[in-house]
Amino acid sequence: MIKKIIAIFLAIFFLAQVLPAQAAVSNPLAVRLSGRIILAVQGNGGAWYVDPVNLKRYPITTPYNIFSLVGVGVSNEDLAKIPLAGSKDVGDKNFVARVKGKILLQVQGRGQAWYVNPLDGKKYALDSTANILSLIKKFGLGISNANLAKIISAVPAPAVKIPPAVVQPKVADIPYDLNYLEQKINDLVNVQRVSNGLPALIWNSDVAAVARAHSQELAAENQDLTSLNKICDYFLIHHESLTGGLYQDSRLASSGINYFSNSGENIAMQGGKQIYFYTASPDAAQVDVDACVPAVNAANDALKAQLESNISVQDKLNLIVTEIARRKLIMAAENPVTVSSVSYLSNDEISSDIVTGWMNSPGHRANILQSAFNEGGIGVAYVNGYIIATQDFIERVSCGYQGAPCCPSRSCFVPNVCSANNICQ
């Protein structure tokens, strides 16, 4: 059980958020530019989006992060009320007025993102980098550095092309030794390999760094989808990355690891916490607890099926961003509970649970017992009582990759070719 109920007390809280109205009084420039795309015309420049809800600016150089942070879910029915760019239709004027300037995430279908231009009230698809650049060029409004500084930035650092690094919790706030967990999980995986007649995997610290980065990205995505003081968590994990390369092979290659002919990846999100809390109605709350796991499993199975279907890379990324936004809305709607105490599994217990779960899953077990894999690395991250573990496996080779000698018969891994001096280039 993820969470337990052991006592009866009343704990109901209400909170009204009125920051946009307060900001409107003190920041008329942000109000005037609400929902607009602005371009810094001095220095290194940069494109920004001013969110009409919190009146802060977001760098458009990391569009997928923007979608997950400020995107608002919309049904197909409501989306149809907004006229498409280039059409003469005016749509539902009242609804259009409510969503002007917003980034909408289509929660049905493939998770398409849209921008409702406040100038013409039309919707513009955000389904490719080319479309985003076209919108910046068409609707971007030049602004001086002085005026740009008057609009609060939603990120602490200036806009950059590389997404900001994931900030992990302070060590003192983590009830686990993350370095120990990585090594312990690796040891337990190798116990399984050796007991099945296979050699242990050689630890590769560079591969581990790639795995760790993916775990940290997933932890950041789950920050608002998990909570100590809510009955149900709507966590999700996936192999796809929004920032570092779609799958582990491209993430490894982009990190300079090109000496492999085959790769694989296992991921686990293991809850190590048991939460005891007070609630007004224990029977009703117990129903919510009992319904939580099947509801989350069903949502995760549906997401997995869609990600594994024959859709484009762009559709996969849009789908993930939309699903995160949808689950944030679900979490926000849950009533909080008062936590009385929290206990955690030990480092060894949670390591054992992760590897046991992998060995009980056919796909994960196949990776662990893949005889061709000879090196690997594990990276873990922590978020709200959960450990996220990613293990990347590789079949290391001595020939065929870029910069290495050609393999027998002068062959190289695509797209490299064997040069005259017998080097793959």
C-alpha cells in the first residue's frame, strides 16, 4: 500500500491564488504584454513568452519545458471553439477571449500543443521547431533590456539553448544514500547474471552518468505529481527524454559514447515511504487509497501503449508534456491530508525491491540476462519519497564505431564508413 490511514481527524484546507491580480497592479508592462512573444533586441537577444496567468516570462529556447510549466489542458470540444490560423471564422468569441495568449495542451488524441495569439484570437500549432520559429518571427515584439528586466523571469538564469540542469534536493533532505543505491542495485543485478551463468557487467561511469541524467529528468517531471500530503500520487516514468535524446542510444551517443553496437535500458520508480495521516472520513479515504494504484497503473499502461504506437517523435514529446500537465491538474484538485508520520524502507530494502521488480518483468529480465551486454551503469534520483533508478546496458565493441578501426571485411556501423586508412569515419 502506498499510503496508510490510522486515525480520524478533520483536516480540510482551502487556498485561493490571486497572484495575477496582484501582479497586475504592480507590473502594468507585463499586463500589457500578457500572452505575447517578446524579443530582446539588445545584447545576445532571446525570445520570451509572457504567461497571461502568472505574468512571468519564459525562454522560448526550451519550448517543451514551457509547455509543461504553463500549458493549460483543453478538450477537443473547447479547442474547436477557437478558429484556426488563416481562417475567416471568429469562433466562440467569449471562449476565445478567455484563452487569448495561452498555450493550450490538447488532452485528447496525441497531445497537440497550440498557441492562441492575443492579436488575432486564432490558434497556431506548436508541433515543430519550424512552426515555433515561424511564430517568433511573425509575432515577436522587440523589447529593450531595461523593459525586459521589468517582467519577472520564471527561471533564475538567462535563456540558453541547453535546458537548465535538474536541481536535486539537498542531501540532508534525502532519506537515502544515492551513491550507495547505485552500487547496490548494480551488485544485485550482477548477482542475477552470475547465478544464471553470465559474466558480471563491467561498471561504466560514463554510461552511469547518462542513466543518472535521465533519472533526474524523470524526478523533475514527477515533482508536482507526487506529494507526501495527498492520498494518491500520479507518478509516471518513460524511456523517452524531452531534452537529452529520445532514447538511450541517442543519449549515449550525444554524450560521446559511441563504442557500442547494442544498448538497452531498465527504469524503475520505487516507493520507499509509508505515510500515516489523519483524515475526516477513514472509510472514504481508504476507498481512495485502494482505488489509487489501479487508476495510476491504467493511466501508465495507456501512456505506454501510445508511446509505443507508430507515431512521430514530435507526437511522443507532445504526448508526454500533455500527460504531465493533465496529471498536475488531477493532483492540484486532490484535498490535502495531515501527515502524522513518515517511515522509509532501508537502502538495502529498496535496492532489493527494484531488482526483484525487474526480474519479475519479462522485458526488464531479458535486458539483465542479455548475454551480449558486457558493460553498464546505473543512475538514481529521489523525489518525494520515491527512488527512480535507470540502468543503461551496452555491448561494448573494439571496432566499427566512429574513430575506431574498421571491423573485419572493412565494415563499420552505419552511418560510418571505412576509410582508406582502415578507420571508421
